[in-house]
Amino acid sequence: MPFENIKDLYEEYKKIWSLNYALSLMGWDRETYMPPADASIRGEVIGTFSELIKDQYLKLYNLVQKYEGKENLSDEEKGFIRVLNREIKYYVKVPIEIIKELDKVTSEALIVWRQAKKSSDFSKFKPYLERIVDLERKVAEYLGYEKHPYNALLDLYEEGFTVDDGDSIFNVLLPNLKDIYTKVREKNYFPETHPLEEVEYDVKDMEKINNEIIRILRMPEDSFRLDISAHPFTIRISGNDVRITTRYEGKDFKETIYSVIHESGHATYELLIDKNLEMTPLAQGASTGIHESQSRFWENIIGRSKEFIHVIYPILIKYLDFVKRYNEEEIYKYVNTIKPSLIRVDADEVTYNFHIALRYEIEKKLLSDEIKVGELPEIWNEFMDKYLGIRPKNDSEGVLQDIHWSQGSIGYFPTYTLGNVVAGMIYSSYKDLKENVRNADFDNVKTWLKEKLCKYGAIYSPKDLLRKAFGKSYDPYDLIKYLKEKYLNV
Amino acid sequence: MPFENIKDLYEEYKKIWSLNYALSLMGWDRETYMPPADASIRGEVIGTFSELIKDQYLKLYNLVQKYEGKENLSDEEKGFIRVLNREIKYYVKVPIEIIKELDKVTSEALIVWRQAKKSSDFSKFKPYLERIVDLERKVAEYLGYEKHPYNALLDLYEEGFTVDDGDSIFNVLLPNLKDIYTKVREKNYFPETHPLEEVEYDVKDMEKINNEIIRILRMPEDSFRLDISAHPFTIRISGNDVRITTRYEGKDFKETIYSVIHESGHATYELLIDKNLEMTPLAQGASTGIHESQSRFWENIIGRSKEFIHVIYPILIKYLDFVKRYNEEEIYKYVNTIKPSLIRVDADEVTYNFHIALRYEIEKKLLSDEIKVGELPEIWNEFMDKYLGIRPKNDSEGVLQDIHWSQGSIGYFPTYTLGNVVAGMIYSSYKDLKENVRNADFDNVKTWLKEKLCKYGAIYSPKDLLRKAFGKSYDPYDLIKYLKEKYLNV
């Protein structure tokens, strides 16, 4: 038992863990099997659970204090206290009125955002976003920060990640990506669009393909599920019960396949965390960015590779007659079209990080009050023009496209780029990757990832974990190297 | 808002309600979609939730005391306090050591009972059952009772139900049932077995039939689900989310159909409870017996009637080719075979209550120490001989057949007979029933049941509710009248 020295904390924490366990299941059920009439009661119960969890955290406050700076603790025990302190910190430092106000504003803002997006009218959403930004600035003040208020919010999603880190990553990435993009289009090996994007499929057939893919990916039958929901997601109930969802749009079959591979990447991380950490705050990913690195690694670096297409091609032609007209190379091109898109979630590997850079710049300057919410539509469009050379025709395909801000998630977006960056670091460091993928030896891939990163859960901060694994923190050059190898060596 | 005078209780109780809501969902998921590797963690979390719920109940103890005997409360408010007091009573009166000991013994006993049943060896189970009976006797002492210790346990499942009630019900039922059974066999209209019991079906077809049946029964699509599990059950998540399950054995198609109708009866009760009672202790059935009356009423009195067979016959022949060889009357006989069975769950309407009488007599005498656990196999077999004229060949088809005692459920069995008795009272009082069923007008049936019984939830004790609805408490003569009409008028 690795938590011998903090047994009281370990035992007490089980209550929080159990409440979160139920919360996860209620969340999963809401998106999959819940009869729709229960939606508002489910919302209320989830709210009550948040209160119960908060009460339990505050109860742990004094208990955890006594271990502060204590010697002779194991890495697991230090990690337990570090993560627990981070979880408690928000409730201790931010006044309850601010938390409640944020809950209230965001639950209204979500509805308003949906309407505003539908009618492409930013002015409807503006007053809500102003209140959210204002409240988030207050949250940052209460949490405390060095140098830049945005740092307080970034830290909520990515421990220790700062504006200095972000600036230096994007300063390296953007010119290199621009260069890669220009060359990709000059060579014109990868198309901008592909005829398969328009071909319709039978949902039952696609379900069979997805089931074969999760079997090939060696997702464990006894502790993993795939269901259907409006938006794909991964949820960990416990380390023995991790569930993903996908959706079936009825055409462009790569969409559902890559959502399954992406979510399977998240799920694999959760499944590979050391089982000794179960029921502790360490039984989770090291950070949002590290988590995203796993999903991106599986989706893009493995899933969109020539080797992986070779592995799944027989399955595709087994169930989808229309695929037979295309050879493996053609399918490889279909899953790797490169084209500047107005919409982030449609973006390819090369242009995706421009979308994040834009949001990062906006969030940073909103927090420091250098720009106003009212200016966002125009600023957004200018950034799009500058980065990708295209301009949204309206707010719906511009500043209103993402749900995140309506939920009060400011500081979350950069972790998408960190996910890509860390996935690049894994690629760089994993010598037998292509061979393992070509042989569909995904048990080996999992063992590699487990030993390198996953088994540690949240024992170490993301930067410490990366240094332990790769001898360095976030390094964008590995991602650039990967993209050059894949997209320019053709 | 019907709880104006006890607002503090109402608000505080929401926490318990929310914890129970999650507990129900975790229970449902465990039997339906949970990946099997999570079983032991799920068990641990459910245990933690029981602790959390207990803590919340004890917190409410002082709060509820202050309303004791207070004037000018509405029926709803009085009911709220009455039911809450009943729920708290167990935790307040029974020492935690006894509760924990019972939890421990029953969780071991469940496993031992399974093995003992498999090898048909009562001696394995005997020491566990002895400890359980001993503990249950202690529970009865701590809870307190008048006249007979069994009364304390009966009251846990059926408020106010006593040995005096039980004795007088069975004293009326048994000779009458014996008489009815003899005449049924003399007339020989209803067969003992039917060839359809051996015919295999395709599960996909049966799923379609069950889906058509729940549509005919007007189960609401937006707040109801039907799934598959090893043992059929009903669970209420909330009044807007009630779920049932069934199973498909692959032959004898009436089994899955009547499990669906039975569970739909339970579900209908939950769905008909006044929505104003949601999130209170009143949002549940009045008692286990009243709940069973609903499932039995739908399953037997409606479902096994000639009128209902007329309604579902077209669906049966639509999906099951082999049914076409039988006319409606023949299907009516197939679903109403009458034959003494060794196994309670296989018993028909006429002989079922003998199985309960046997268990009632045994539980009563165990509690008063008139008989010993070691004597049970022999006593069981003698009762079977006396009541039904058949003798189990071994303990597996005798004293070991039911799971209940291994779970510490002593006092539960009689509620099955109460369910039949109350279903008979409904039959007696509902004049247009046959017409409504023949016309498949199940909305009307539901309105009748709602106004008569269901909408009140647990506002009134079961006896008060029956007096309000029928002007009398449990009356076995209505059941006898129903059985005579159905089985002797042929």
C-alpha cells in the first residue's frame, strides 16, 4: 500500500472519489441512455453532487495542511498531497459567491450562446461573455499568479504552464507551420478535399468497422465500452471502467473512425494508470495537455499514418463496397487532406495549431484587459486572415464557433496545442513505432506509453513528467520534425 | 409548494434523495452495461454511498424531531415526517456494529448460498443462516415491537403489517385456494403444461414483440427504458426516469413477455406518483406489498386475461410463425397453466400463495425461536407436502431455492401475497376493467390506478391508503372471488 504515511487522507478521500465516480456515471448516462424527460432533474442532482464534493474537499483542508512540507514521503504520497491541494485550492481561495455567480452565468450563457451561434449574432452573447471574462479575472485574482493573470487560469488545466511557455511555443510553431503549409500546397501530394467525403455509408456497417478497430487497438473488453452520443467523449468511471462514445453522421466515414481512435487514446491513458493509484487523486491524467497528447498521438500520429491505413484497409473494404475503388495510398490521402478551415474541429494536423494560437492570443489579452469583448469578432477575423488567409463570413463560423467560453473555460484551449506538441515528443522518442503499427502490435505500443508516461497518473506535474520521460519540458521542435517528415517527404 | 411548513427538511432531504438517485443509477448500470472488471470497485462505491446516506439521515434526526406532533401540517407534510422517521429509525435504533456485522455476514452468505444451492447442500449454508437469523432477532429487539418479534421485521417492508394480519389472511386464503385448486383440476380446462413451453424463439423477434407490448401499454417513451439483464427488475431513478429489464431464455416466450408486463406494472406505479412529491421521501410506493399489487395486477389480472390475449394475439402471430397454429383460447391456456410447482417463481396464480404461506410460517417461528435453522429442510418439505402434495428431492429445489434469506431479507416474503391480495381488491373495485383492457385503453387504466392509489406515493401508510381507496384494509376475499371467477367459471 503506497500511501502508508498518509492513511487518514487516503481513507477520507475515498468519499470524494466515490462521489466523483457516481458523477461520471451520471454524466455518461445523460449523454447515452437517459430518458430525455429526466434532463432537468439530472442537472439538479449533478449540482447537488458538486456541493457535496465541495463540502468533502473543505473537510479535507485541515487534514492535508498537516502534511505540508513533511519529510520522508514517497513520490506517490507527495503527489497525492500536491494534487489534493490543487483540487482544494479553488474552493478555499475563490469565494463561494463568485463560484455560484459563475455557475449561474455560464448555465444561462450556454443557452444564449446556442441561440447566438444559430442566428450568427455575437451581440446576443456579448453581455454574457463580458460577465464571464470579468468573473474569470476575479477568479485569477483570488487564485493568485505571477506576472500575468492568465497564468492563474492556465494553471487550472495545465499545472505550471505560463504565458512565457505559451509565447515561446507559439513563436516557434507558427512560422514553421506556415512554412510547412506553403510547401505542402506546392507539392500538392495531399489534396484539399477528397470525393470520399461525400459518400454515404450504412450505420450498421460502420458500427462493425468501429468494433473491429477497437478490437485491433486491443481495447480491453472487460473494462471498456463504446456507445453512441451526440458529441464523442471519453469518461473514466474507474480504472476498470472507461467508456467512449462516437457518432454516425451517415457520410465521410473517416469522421467516426477518427473520433473512435481519438477517444480510445484518451481511454487507453486512463486504463494504463497504475491500479495502485485507484481511488486516489492520482488516478487521473497528469494534465489536460498530457491527456490530449495521448488522444492526438493515437488519432494522428498512429491513426493517420500509412502503416495504420495498411492495417485497417482490409476491414474498410470488407464492409464498405465503395472503398474498393480506392487503393491504400488513396485512403491515406483521404484521411490526410490539408486545407485551411474556418472551423477548428475540421482542421488538419498542419493548420490546427493556428486556431489555438488565435484563441490563446485573445484569451491572454482579454485577461490583461488589452482588448475588449466587443472587439472580438473583428480581432478574430483579422487573426484568421493573418494566420490562414481566410475570413469568416459571419460570427457563427468565426468567434461563436466554440462552446468553451460559454462554459467559462478560459485557459483550456492552449492544452490542445500542448497535446500536439507532446505527441510530437513521443513520436521523436519512440524508435520502433512504425514497425509496431505496421504489425498491429498495439500491446507493445501501450506498454511503451505506459512505462514512459501513463502509469504515473498524476504523481508528477506535467513538466516534471515530461522531464522524467524525455529529459525536457514541452518542445515544439519535435512536432515540427514529425510534420516535416510526414508532409514534406513525399 | 406542498412542503411550506417543513421547508428546512425538504431542502436538506434533497441531499439524501440525490445520493439515492445516483445509487439507483449505479445499481441499474451494474446489471446492464457496466464492464465486468469494475464489479468490485462498484461494490465498494455502493458501500461508501450507503455510509454517506446514513450520515445524512443522522444529520436529519434532530431536525425532524422538532416537527414531532406539530399541528396544522398538510397530509403531505405529515407523510414526509412519518416516512423520514421510518427511514431514520433503523439507523438510530440499531447499533452500527449490528448493521456492519449484518453487511459482512450477508455478503459472505450470498456467495455461500450460491455454492450450497449448486451442490444442493444445506449444511454449508446453515451456519450463515443461523448468524443471520440471530442478527435479525437482535435487530427486531432494537427496533422494538408489540406481541411478536417478527412484527418488527414485517414493518420494515410493510408499515403496520403484523403477525395477526398475516395469520388471518392466510387462514382465509389457504383453505379457499385448496378448494379452488381441486376444482380447477377436476374441470381440467386449464392444462398443467403446454407444448408452447418447449418452442424456441428468435431473440430479435421477441425484442420486437416486447417493444410493441410496452407501446400498447402506453409506457412513456421520454421517461422509461427497457433493457436486458440476468434477472428482470424495475428501478426508479426519478419520476421522469424509470427503467425495467427483461431476459430472453430462448424458449417458452410467455416468460419474457410476463416479466415485461410485471416490471411495467412496477414502473407504472413509479411514473404515476404525483410529480409534486419528487425529491421527497414520498416519491416512492406506499409499501413493498402495495408495489407488488401493481405488478401483479398488470401481470396476472390484466396480462393473463382473455381480453389481453385478444389484444396481443395479432402481435404474437406477426413475429412468431409457430403461434399461428394456436388460436386465442389456446394461447390463453398456455399463459394460465395450473400445476403445483416445487419452485416459487414458477408458480401459477392459484398455487403461488402456498409458497408464501410456507415461508411466512417458517420466518415467524424462526423469530420466536419455536424452530431451529437446522430443522428447516425437513420442515420445508413437510409444508410442501401438506400444501401442494409434492416433496422436493433435494435442498436445491427446496429450502435453498430463494436468494432472500442470504441477503438478510426476513419479513419480505409475505408482501408477495399482500400484492396478490391488493391486486384482487383492485379487480373487485374496478368495474370497467375488462372493457378497458379489451379496447387496449390503458391510459384509462392508468388514470384509474393513479387516482385510486398511485398518485399518493407514500403519503399514507399502506393500511390508511387501502382504507381511503377501498374502505377496508387487506381483504383476501376479493382475491378468492377473482380466482373463482377466472378459474371456475369455465
